[in-house]
Amino acid sequence: MLKQSLQYKLLQKLSPQQIQLMKLIQLPTQAFEQKVKQEIEENPALDSGKENNDDADSDLQNELDDAGTETIETEVNIDEYLSDDETPSYKLQSNNYSSDDDEKNIPYAAGISFNQYLKSQLNTFRLDENERQIAEFLVGSIDGSGYIRRPLEDIVDDLAFSENIFIEEKEVRKMLGYVQQLDPAGVGAQSLEDCLLIQLKRKSESSSRKLAISILEKSFDHFVKKHYKKLIQKFDITEDKLKEVINEIAKLNPKPGGSYSSNTKIVEQIVPDFSIRIIEDKLDLTLNSRNAPELHISNEYNNMLKGYAASKDKSKSQKDAVMFIKQKLDAAKWFIDAIKQRQQTLLLTMNAIMHRQEEYFLTGDERKLRPMILKDIADKIHMDVSTVSRVANSKYVDTPYGTKLIKEFFSESMKNDQGEDISTREIKKILQTIIEVENKKKPLTDDKLSVLLKEKGYLIARRTVAKYREQLNIPVARLRKEI
């Protein structure tokens, strides 16, 4: 049986303007500039640059005032859309900047990809059409590091299914030999051991290189795990000779593909959103001028409204045009307001972070970083945690100590032996310092590191030390060992 009922619900929904603001806040400077350009292209009522027709707008306003406020059936009050233009444009800017402060675009040179570079080298070999197809397929299987990660039997199957080439694995291995002769040395390897051996065999022969090849071929696991005593006993060599071998292998490139791709990859330029300077022992915070574009309502739309206000007979097409103008003007005003709110939110949030970490910004010592979580800043500026997160996750600040990602200033707190709250960043910095000065012949284990930290007043368990060490990308004691 069907029933109808009336229910009241209290729901919280974000308005389109709030959604637009949240999206703008999370954009870094370069993405924000692209968004502004896109909005100007899509909305003809929005214009950039300085407004030079303030007098004309004032005359238009006077004419409308004399004629009276014109309201049509669509409830569009023309006066509302023209009255704001009496305000000079310089008063609408959050900051005044010289034209010399404008960032210049940096052109990038185009280049060929790593795989294209390798394929071009195949022309140096005399290969028939079938062999070239196989070689190009192998080159296409090389990843950015320079390795062929897939087993050859899988490549044989792929050649059959995708290229209609039916061959045995030994023929693919033969063509792999050609690929492994390409530059940079080591490309086409199927493992780290294979990569290092290819590079060693390319070099001129010497006693240390012969011994290095022998060690990698016969005792690769012992070498990787730094079981140096076993290597000295097995190959009957001195410690000094083993040092020569280690130095020889250390000169090799474990990722040969990276040496090419790093040179051709377009570098992503980081544009800081804020700048912090020390002026007379006080911190000075500024917002990047690229985050404060000059936007205003287009004069052409003002002229359209002027023509409508001056006409005596209002046709349906004119009224439709005014409705279209209203929509574009509303969108333009919302966007300009959202940009102003974005600027205020960014400055308010970064100002709170700067004062929270004042000791760090004045000294540059990471041990001065105070424990700080998103909620600390959100409570201070009376905003939601999600807003602070949007600012912190994608924004950079230029400091006297380099350009930093804002989220790096956030860290959890732990208590020292005196019961004081300290930042986990401080503990990581001290841990890193201890490891840097340790005796590399007898590197400190996680247990010993935990004891040393406790002696310094930081009550850290061994498993926590291991977690922080991994976050710092520091290997275990056994892999830090040197002879």
C-alpha cells in the first residue's frame, strides 16, 4: 500500500561558491594561474589587467542615476552591476607590486624519449627485418631504469601474440645480446647483477676488475649482504684488495636508464606561494604576487548594459541578452570574491604556522621545530581542519634556508624524560646525526640507537627507532657497514 508522508531534514550542503573556493585554495601557484586563465577564456565578463576606464564607468553610472534604477521582468537590477565600478582598481588589489616582480616563463627544449634513443642506435647493427622487430620489441620492454624486468619466455609469447613472430627463447636471447651493447652501458639487463657485469666487461681489463667480475658472478649474495669476511676467505685476498673491488663496483651505475631520462625530463619548477624574510630579527610574511591577479568586470559588458538602459523599447531578445549578462557577471563576481577569500585564507593560515614555528624560521635549526598538527592551526584561525590541509599539502614557502613544503612543518609530539612535548622531527634529526658520525666498521644497531637516544633524554623504543630510520631512508646496520 502506497503512503505519502512529509519529513523535515536538516542538511548541510556546500554552495557552489564554497566549492569553488575550496578548489582554488588547494591549487598551487602554477595550477592557480592556469585556472585563472581558463576562467578568463570561458567567461567574457571577466577581464584581467588594470582598468583604465573608470571615468567612462562613472559617466555611465550618472546617466543611469538620472534615468532612475531600471528593473526588468527578470528582476535584474542594472544598478547593482554598475555601481561597484566607481571604486578605483588599485583599491581592489591586496598588494601593490612592480611590473618587474612578474615571473618570466622559462622555455623548455623538447627531446626524444629514452626508448627512441635506444632504437636509433639499432641502426649501427646489420639486422634483417625479423631481427630488427625482435630487437625493437626488446627495447620497448626496457623500463625507465634501463632494465628488462619480464622473463624472456613471456617476451617470446608476446612476440607470437602481438607481432605474429614465432621464435624460440635462444633467438630472443641472441638479440638481447645486441640490445645490451647499446649505450648507456648496462641497459637491457634483467637484474642488478647482470647490469653491473655488463658495465664491468665493457671496461678495459685490470686485476681489480677481473676480481670484481669473479666476485659478482660467484658470490653476488655475499657481496650485496656485505659479508666481507667470507669474501676475503673464499677468494683468498687481502682487505685492501677487497676495498679496491668495492671502489670499482661503486663507480658503476645501478640504474643506467636514469642517466639519460634525467637529462631529457622536463624539470617541474616549484614556485613558492609564500616568502618569509627576517627583517630586524622579526619575521616578515608575504604572499607571492602571482597569487594576486588583477581581475575586474569587462567594459564591454558595461557598454551592453548602458545600451539596454538607454533604449526605450525592451524587446524579448534584449531581455534574454540581459539575463545572459547577469549570469556571466554573477560568475565573474563570485570568482573575484573567491580569489580574495583564497588570498586571505592562505595568509591567515601561513601566518599562524609561521608564529607557531617562529624559533625555527629565525634560526633554521630543525631541532627547534615544535610539535604541530592540523588541528592546532585550525583551532587558532577558527577554520576547518580540511581547509588547513588543503593549504599545507600543496603549498611551498621560500625561507632563508631554502624552499620548503608547508606540510613538512607538521609533526606529532612525544615526551622527553622531563615530560616536555617535543617534535618527532627533532628526534629524527638527532637520529640522523648519530648515524652520520657512527663508526662505519661497526655501525650501530637499532637497539644501540635506542639506548643512545634514551641517554640524550628521548625515550624511544627500538621499533620506533626502526620506523624513523626507514622514514629517513637509512638502511639497517648491516648494510651501512664499510671496511
